[in-house]
Amino acid sequence: MVNVSVMGAGSWGTTLAKVFADAGNPVRLWARREEAARSMQITRENADYLPGLTLPPNITVTSDAEKALGDAEIIVLAVPSQTLRANLAMWNIPESATLLSLAKGIEKGTHMRMSEVIAEVTGANQNRIAVLSGPNLAREIALEQPAATVIACSDEHRAEDIQQAVAAPYFRPYTNSDVIGCEIGGACKNVIALACGIATGKGLGENTLASIITRGLAEISRLGVALGADERTFAGLAGLGDLVATCSSPLSRNRSFGERLGRGDSLEQAKHATHGQVAEGVISSQSVFDLAREYGVEMPITYAVYGVCHQGLDVDEMIAALMGRSKKAE
């Protein structure tokens, strides 16, 4: 049993708080808005993100970051990737705590992975920073449907400590030392999921989706290896597993957002239809596009999604461009 703090009370943060609690740990869940924290503490429900889910009694909800962090041994960072830096700068992170990142993205402008942002802002050594990634759709896990995940950390013992702390009856964690691979897989799969959503919105079938997922995995692997990842990571839960779940499920915000674009919605219309939130893949597509160019990695699906999201490329033109590429061996 360890003291766990979860910083961020969205759907995934709340779900992970429940998992850690169900695994037998005392959990403090931080919500940015005081009224939301008070409501969750009283009603034992996160009505905004996970209506109908009852929070376990060993979760305490607060909007006081100092109280939430307290004597935490594991700090779960569950805020969006593009706000992580600003939040970390405001928090007083205990020096001995293990920092576990849930955010899946590449920081806009710096092109940093989330573990790099955490290290830069907090001064924490990389061996204190871990990443959780896998086919983990929050609603399904909140409903206690069986799922597996990966805990990646350069320090094997810290990864194992988190593994023990988060192992609930319905949640099976594996360990991995390839932080780069897990982070690149998690960030890039959102972009590929947008492409799958666009294809679905255009009424295209399973052959198209299977082709996008397969070739998407190939380009994610190329970028990951160029950045120093282990190619084998992309055949596992943090690579193929996460990609398939995100590209296939209507619970995936990125796929749903892409589907709106495929039906002809503008970015603003798609944002309005998805509760005012821009899908992470829209933001990440630019960062991943920039990284791919910097490292000379060919990523045609990412380039196409970037074109639609940031350069006004028409969806039909995107599909024609992908299908018209020069033929070559697989």
C-alpha cells in the first residue's frame, strides 16, 4: 500500500484513481475546480466525465494541490499534454516521489515528449519518471472490463513498484524500460486514429481501416526508432494495442473527432460536436509532422492528417494523395 496522488480529474485521471484505490491504496484526486472537487467528494461521482461511476471510499477529492500532493509516493500526472508544463510549474512536487505520466502527446513548439517536459520543469532525474500507456479506454476500465497496460521507466524497480500499486483484479500492468517507444506510440496513435475516423466518416470500410492501422504502425515505428526507441515496443501493448483500441472504438475522442471531419465538418464544427474539446491528435499532428521532418522520417498518413488539420487540405484530396503515392515494396 502506497500513498497515491492523481493530479487531474478528467475521465482518465478519475479512472486511474479508481484503479489505484481498488488495488488497495489511499488516493488523493486533485480537481482544478473547487466546485467539481466538492461535488465529487460529496456525491462520490464524477458527473462531468464518468456519470454513474461510484468512487471508492479510499479516494479523497480536493482542489488544493498542496493537500493533494502531500506525502505522495506516486504522483500520477493526468492533465492534458499541452497544459502539463504550466501545471507542473505551480505544484510543489515532493522530491522522492515517483512521477507517472498519463499524457499522450508531443509538446507544441518544443517537440518534447512528456517525460522530457517533466524532467525539465521539476528537475527530477529520468529514473524517477514513468509512463503509463496501452489500450486503455477510460470508460471500459472504469466499468472494470479486463484490460492490460504498460508501465515504462528507466528504473526497473520503480516500474515494478508502480506495477504492484496499480494491479487491480481487472487491470493487468506490464513493465518496460523503453520510455521513448511508449511515449511515441501514445502520441502518434492519436494522429492515426484521426485518419481512421476520417475514413469512417467518408463511409469507407474495414479494408481501409486495416490498411491505415497497419501502415500507421509502420510509420510510428520508423519515427520511434529514429528517436532511439526499441522497435519491439511497437508490436506490444503501448504500440499496436493502443493503436488498435484508439483507431477502432467510438469511445476514442480522436476517432470520433476525425469522423466529424470525414463527414464534412470544419475543425470548429467538430470541436463543438465533441463538447468543445479539440482532439489531442489535431495538436500532435503538427508536432509529429515537425519531428518527422527534423529526423527525415517518412510519415505519409501523419502528413495527410496534418494537411487536413492545419493547411486546409480537403479530405477527398487527402485520400487521393495517399492512394496516388509511388508504388514500392512493403
